[in-house]
Amino acid sequence: MITQQNIWAQLKDLANSDIFEIVGTGAPIDGTTGKNIVGLGGFYVDSASGNWYVNVGTKTSPVWVVDSGLGVVTTKTGTIASADITGTSAGQLGHANGYPIVPAPGANKVLWPLVVICSLRFNTAAYTGGGTGTSIGWGGGNGNISALVTAANFIQAAADRLAIFQPTTAAVFNGANATFANISLNLIQQAAPTQPGTAAGILYYKAIYTVQNLNQAA
């Protein structure tokens, strides 16, 4: 951290921390855009839309989220490929903790989802399994914070489907969940979907959320 008002010292301080601003046309791609260049807290500017993005991942694996400027409401979009829908390893939908759609926000910060919109693009065949349904929740096995959308109406559907998840009062605003700092927001399946052999559908998601710093007033 610089200790005097010196522009060259400031630039050196930013560079030493891998904080750079890069520019491109179109939204950045997680894990690719700015890889090995832009560190945590660095920026990307989409010259086509004028949107600014901040890297909340690492220098070697950037994760880009829209920077609203005011830090009030942020969106995160992405896709879940067929292999990650049926996969049961950590970070896949079939795992007990689900698929992380918004990364952990950092120390002393809690993600507060406003709404998560998901669409299933059906392809060739329907998935099987999936238990009672799908919900959103914080990672690490902290349970559901929304109502379930049944597997038959979403994961197991043999057609395109749209699902909208909103946090429920009983699940979220009970006081205890305010301690869930630095934990990702996940899409959680009650049991692992299974591959019948030819299912190739893809899940698209858009999360709209805020981040509350526990060291600051709301």
C-alpha cells in the first residue's frame, strides 16, 4: 500500500498486486479472459456494452461478475454442461453440495440471492434421477434457501423448461444464516441426476444477488 500521493507509486502498487484493467468486445469468459494477467480485484471492460466486470476469482482462474458501480445488485450468468449435470464430484450438480453458480464473496461477506433464473435446453433425451427436485442454497451443505422445483418439471423434463428460484422467508431470514460468510451460492439437486445414455441437455442460469459486508451497516 502506498504511503504518499504519487501516481507512479500507485501504479506500481496496483501492478504488484496484479490489479489491471483490460478491455475486450463482449462479456468475459470465466477461466479464460485475463488468465495469468488480471488478479483478484482486477477489471475487464466490455467495449460493446459498456459493462464493467470485476475478477472475484484468481489470477490463474478468473471469475468475472458484473460490477454495478454502486455495489448494490450484481448478476452472474453461466451454463452447466451435460457432464456437470450428472457428475457427482465436488463442484458438479450431482454432488451433495451442488453446483456453485456464484463464487464465495470473500471474508466477512455474505451472498444474498434475490432471484435465480434457470432454463433447461432439452437435447436428444431426458435425464433420469434427480430426487425430489432442485433448489438454491449456500455451498458446504448448508441446506436449501428456496422452494424445490420438482425433478419431473425441470431436470427430468423431455422439453425445454424454465425454473425461477427465490429465497423463502423461513429458509433465509431466520437470523442464523447471517453467519454464512464467504460461502458460494449453489444450485442443489436432492439426488444426482443420471445419464440414460444420450441426454445432452444444458442448463443456463442467471443469478441476481447482493453482497452484505458483515463489518458494515446494510
